[in-house]
Amino acid sequence: MDSLLRPKRELDLYVRVRSRYSFRMQYTVPLFDLNYDEAEVQAVLAVLRSKWISMGPQTAALERAFAAHVGAKHAIAVTNCTAALHLALAALGVGPGDEVIVPSLTFVATVNCVGYVGATPVFADICGANDFSIDPNHVRRLITPRTKAIIPMHYGGFPCDMDRLLTVAREYGLAVVEDAAHAPATRYKGKAAGTFGDVGCFSFYANKNIACGEGGMLVTNRDDLAERVRLMRSHGMTTLSFDRARGHATDYDVVLRGFNFRMDDIRAALVLAQLGKLEADTAARARLRQLYVEQLRDISELIIPYADCPHQSSHYIMPVVLKQGGAARRNAIRHALAQRGIQTSVHYPAVHQFSIYRSLNAQLPNTEFVSAHEITLPLHSKMDESTVSLVVKALRECLAR
């Protein structure tokens, strides 16, 4: 009987999924749109015609280009930013019995990577509703003899206060792993995000400023970490399959228990094409964000975080914060905007409130307030000024309701 019912169940699931997908596709103003054109098409075609699609010359070219872009000695392409964070902690020797101080207002991968190496995450609060960066003062108070590292996350492409965080890290001998998933074009006092600490980790996920579906990059100026990460990225093997295929090596050794975290040349080619567009893409986002700020400043019910940030940002997202009403009102406003064809999001549900981390009993009032009141408005380089005005007008109407 169950086998007879299965086709109907599968059909019902298909209908539900299609219904949700179709609704998303009806947004007049999507939250994000890919900055893709013929450049990406030709980049992929060139790799396919080469008949080498796994990690090879395109990946190597991307690593050289990205290292030059951020001004790092080493750039190592991996499957995603989560893998980069995982490899960073493993290469630094973080493990069971250690603690790593992390933000809670972040995507859960920032925290999960701590558990991957057997360490314990310790949650730090953010600075406040105007600055979602991890609070250096709270970080200092959380340090114990077990603390091994700090992971600051450059939220929305706006840099953390790296001067103060590095001062704390050096005082206590802690490693710093920068989660720069949002920050491929971010500069703090003229220096690229991701190059201040021991390691920087970047994301090329489908909705990032540089997008290839899945992909990431680890950067470091430490030769020892780079050597270890390259081994760990590919099963602990001493030579790469591309080198063996081309006759540059005939055998290999395995010197540690590594992972399969390699990027392939198809994605590397996409990222190279995207990297060439990053400067113009960031400039377009900056103009649109400034327009948002100008049109939203007089709405007394809103806080606009980073409104006067003095540093160069990647402008990954456009967050605003309601001053009151909690998650129920925030969600009602998001629903009302969706009915007007405007897609929004929340960045992020507080990680310390997820079931898996509640037992750590973190008390983070600033994080909890922002997590319950934040709305992410549409922002991408294909928008124009009239679209920003349309979103602001709709938001005003929804707030008035």
C-alpha cells in the first residue's frame, strides 16, 4: 500500500515546492540578482573545451589573482567559506578543550566550524544596533585560559574594529580568523579585510558579491599555515592530480588526514570573471546604499546601522532595524512588503538561540534585539534609483500600517 501512495506523496511535495518557488519568482524587487553576463558563459565554455574541469590551472590563476586583490601572500581556493573556516582552525591547532570566541549575529557556519575541530564556541555580543560588529570589550571579558582564537565577522561588508580586536588578541596570545564572507571589497584603514588576522575566509556562494554557486577562499600571510592548509584541502596528499596528469609528478605520499575541500576549475573560472567585475559592482552598490540612507534617515522608527561608517565596504546587504515591536511586528512588515512584490530577509537569527547552542546559556542583549528587529532590504548592482525609491515608499506605507 505504501508503494501505491508514494507517487501521490511525491506529487504533493512537488506541487508544494513549485508553489513556493513560483511565489518567489513573482517578486517585483528581488533581494538579490546575479551580476552575470556573457563573460561568465565564455569563462565556463573555455574550461569545458579544455577538458580539465577539476582543480587545475584556472584554480591556480584565481588564487594568484585573489592574493593580489587583497594583498595577501597566499590565497587557497576551497569548496566554500565553511571549509575555509574549518581548515583555518584545524591548521591553527584548535581542538578539544579549546574555546573560540564567536559572534552570534552571523550565519551558523561561523560557529559550526568550531565544533568541527572539537572546540567550544563562546558567544560575544555585538556593539549595538548601529554597529553589528563583535564587541571587543565583551570579547576581552570572555577570555579564559582555554581561549585559543577569536572569529570576528565583517557583517554586511562593514569591517570590525580590527585595531582593538588585534590588541586583545596579542595581549592574550590568541589567533584571529576573520570571517570575511561578506567582505571581498572591504577595506579597514586602507587594508583589505581578511588580511589582519592569521587567516581570512571568503565566500563565493550564489548570493555573494562574487558568486559561483559554491566556493570559498582562505588567505594568509603565514607560510606555515598555507602549507598545512594546502595539504589538508586535498586529503593530505603531497601532489595534485593535475600535476600527475601532466607528468609533473608520478606518485604521492599522504602525510596527514586531510579533507576533500578542493575547488574545481569551472567554479574558479566563474570567480575570475566575477572578480573582474567587483570594483564596478561595489561602486554601484555604494551609490544605491547611499540613496537608501538619504531616503530613510527621516523615518523615526528606524535605525540605519553603519550609516556613517568611515571605511570602504563591500555593501553586501542593506540592513535596517526597527526601534520597537519585536519579531512579530518585523515579520508582519516583511509580509506586507512581500505582498507588494518586495523580497526581504533577516540577517540573522541569533545562533546562540538555536536549539543546538541553547545549552551554552549565552546572554547577548544587543544581538537578541537586533535579531528580532532587523530587516534586510533589496540591494544589488542591477537595481536603479527608482527601485530604491519604490522600496522606501513601500516600507513607509507598511510602517504606517
